[in-house]
Amino acid sequence: MNLVDKIREIEGDLGGLSAQQKLLLTTDGSITNTLEILIGGEVGIETLHQKIVEADEKIAEKLGVAKEDEINERIVRIYNKKNNKTLIYAISYAPLRRADKDFSEDLFSADIPIGKIMEKYKIESRREIKDINYTRANEELSKIFGIFEEEILLRRNYSIIRKGEILIDIYEIFPYGSFQNEFKVIIETPSRLHLTLIDLNGEGGRIDGGVGITLDDPRFLIEAKIAEKTDVFGLGGSHNFVVVHTPSACLDEEKDHIVRATNMMLNHLGIRTGVEFRVRNDYPMHVGLGSGTQMSIAAGKAVSELFGRKFSTREIARIVGRGGTSGIGTAAFEGGGFILDAGHSFGEVGEKKGYMPSSASNASPPPLIVRYDFPEDWKIVLAIPDIKGSHGDREIDIFRRFCPIDTKDVRELSHLILLKMIPSLLEKDIESFGEAVNRIQRTGFKKVEVGLQPAFINELMESMLDLGAYGVGLSSFGPTVYGIIDDKNKEIKEGVGRLLGNKNAVITKARNFGAKVRTF
């Protein structure tokens, strides 16, 4: 393997690697000694898992041993003794028959670096690098490193070889954000369900108002640093979703959202430099999950963090032009949970004078009426058909054609939310909450949104009810359909997957906190 070419390949995918990162990926010396030089202090070893296992076919072939030979399987974290920060997560496999008894005992029983054990017993060997690459952090690794799920991890695999045989095979992993020379910000945002707009009549001097649920998955993960000009790299790739993007149109639109929001924030601050973004995880636009708002506010937040300026989420949303009709996305970014917003003043002296979607409104984000935790044991199944929901000029036209909504529907919907949906949530009555969701689909502006869907969306909603969902609804303008479920009907995911051609069905949960930000 040509390490120089491999480094170039990784940098082409991820962006630049620091000299320290390149050293950690390619060194053929002791990783613990290298770490101690880099941090200027002592490292420690904590064994997280260790046991003797029998080699399966894959391990046997890799180590060059017989199947069922005894292997010492060990997982450790190497940490900075000064602050207990995890530096490296390592998994090793050592065939017992190739190691001396004393060496094996130290390897099995002590939190001692492998390199130092080898020095102790004066074992002559060489290190052979097999692979360097990158992966993503799962829940376990995100906790070990103190980073976000889906963040990029750099990894390598090498073997310690003695007398032509593999003595130990080792996998080492560390965050892309570690050992960097540049100040960066990384932001993880939720997605959201928009259950309904409440009042698109405005007779009472107020308009809009919305109800929504913050989702833990899918997520938007973006990394940013100060640069000469604003640019966006790494789009189009949540590993959880296989929705087909139109590469030229959809990805360009994602980039436009981020660049536009960034420029608006930079102009507000009077800053003339740019920001470089790396999108590490995303989800499709115009499917009813609110990606546009999350992208835009995340970009604005990144700018404020990079330049040390503090703004509230609502202030950032106003600056980047989000929340002009619905406040659900802004509130989801800020604090998560179940959200009810207050809409906008309406009329000749009101903040809004007409019926229009958020994308065409210059109004500020609406105030929040209530925000509640959503029950942790309730689950949400998402069905994401491979089409785009109404947006842009078509969305504006729908508002013009169908508004104002009849006052009777507005009152019915308000009563349903206040005295059915919210009490069901507070009392954790999932059946009653599901009934409220179902009734919303037949009321007010949501009835319009559902009625404009292709026939198969309505069939999908009926099928999800038949499969056991307590309530089924259309999020925003669709096409995403959601079902409220619990552990009793988790098998609904497979049924929904079959309806969608075995793709784009996922079980997620509500997220009772907002976006997360960290710097490195």
C-alpha cells in the first residue's frame, strides 16, 4: 500500500489532515511514545474488554492461524493522564501460541501499552501497516471520545510481526477533530415533524401557529472553519437514508442554502472573510423534515461561534431568514421536544399581511407557547417516498389558492390541539395522541396538504394504520409520512419498507434537546 496515495485519497474525501494526524496514521513506531511526544505528557491505558476467544474463519485467515486457535482479544482506550481525554481507541488480536507465557500474562492482566510490554521482554519485531482509512462514530464511540454520533473517525490497521508471523494485529481509531492545527466548529442538528399549521385565516388578528415534534434521526452534521472564501464540501450522504438525490439540482440547492445563510450572517457582523464547511451528514431537502431551516441556522450558528459572537437561536433564524411562517424548526434547533408556537400578528398593522410559506416570508420567528418533553418510550416510524414535496413557487401558489382557511376549521383544530393532543401527551396516552394526529389530517390546512398528495401517499397512510400505528400523518407538505408507535408494533418498519420497495423506512424517536455544538 502506498501511504502517500492513501493520505491524498483520505484528504480528497475529508479535507486536509494535520501533520500530527498523518504521523499517527502512518507511524511504524510505538503509538504510545508518539502520543506522549505530541501531547507533551504521559498517557495511560484502560482496558475496556479482554477475553480469550477462538479464532473464527475471518480472524484465522487474517492472523495466519488455524480456526479455533486461542486468541487474546483486547479493547483499550489510550488517554491523556492530565485530563482523562481519550486519545486512541484500539482493538488487538494476539494468537496465544505465538507469545511467550510471561508476555501473554502481561498482555492479558495489565493496563500496559503493548509497545512497553515488548520493550520489557526485548522482543524484536517490525510493524506493517495494512490499511489507513476513516469511518463514523457510533453511539459507543461517540461516548468514549466525547464527540457526536456520525462524526468522522480516522482509523488504521497494522500488524506487529516477529519471525515472519503476526504476533499482534491492531486496529486504532481517533477522531478527525483531534490533533488539528485549526480552530473548527462542529454542529449536530435534529430534524423535525411539522404536524400542522393552525390558523391560516387570520380573522382574530393572528396567523400561522404550528405544532411539531423534534426528531433524533435523521440529523444534519456540519463542520466549519474560517477560510478566504465561503464554500461547501461533502454533500449528499446520510448513511441511514438511500433517497436518490438529483446530483446537480439537489446538492446545489443544499449548498445555496448554506452559502446564503453564511453570507447573511457575515454581512450582519460586517466580516469580509469566508467560511469553509464540510457536511458530514445530511438528509434530503423538500421531504417534510425541515432540512432547510436546520442547514441555515447551523450555518449562522457556526459563523457566530467561529468569530466569537453570541446570538440566540431566534436571533440567528431572523438574520438568516428562517421562521417566517412556522417556528417549529427554530424551536427544534433551540430546545427540541414537542413544540407549539404562537404564530404572527396579522393585518394592516401586523407583522404579516398575507398568506405565505416560510420560504417567502420576511417575518421574524414566532414566539413559543409551550415546549414539552415527548415520551421517551414512544417511537416514530418514518416513511420517506423517493419524491419531492411541494416547495418554491408551487408552495407559494398553494397558499394563494387555498387561503384563507374556514374559521370553523381553525377553531376545531385549536380545540383538538389544546384539549386532545396536548393532554394526551402530558398523560402519556398514546392511543388518544394517535387519534388526535389522525383527526388533524382531516382538518384545516393539513386537509389541503394531504389532498394534494399523489394517490399512493394516501394509500401509504391507510396502510400504516392497518399495520398498527396509533396515528399517521403527513409532515409539512410531505412526502414524508410518520406513524406514532411503541414497542408493541416495531415490526411496522418492515411492513412500511415493503410498501416503499424495501428502502427509506426508519424507526426514530423524539429528541428532547436541540442542536449540539462543540469546538476543537
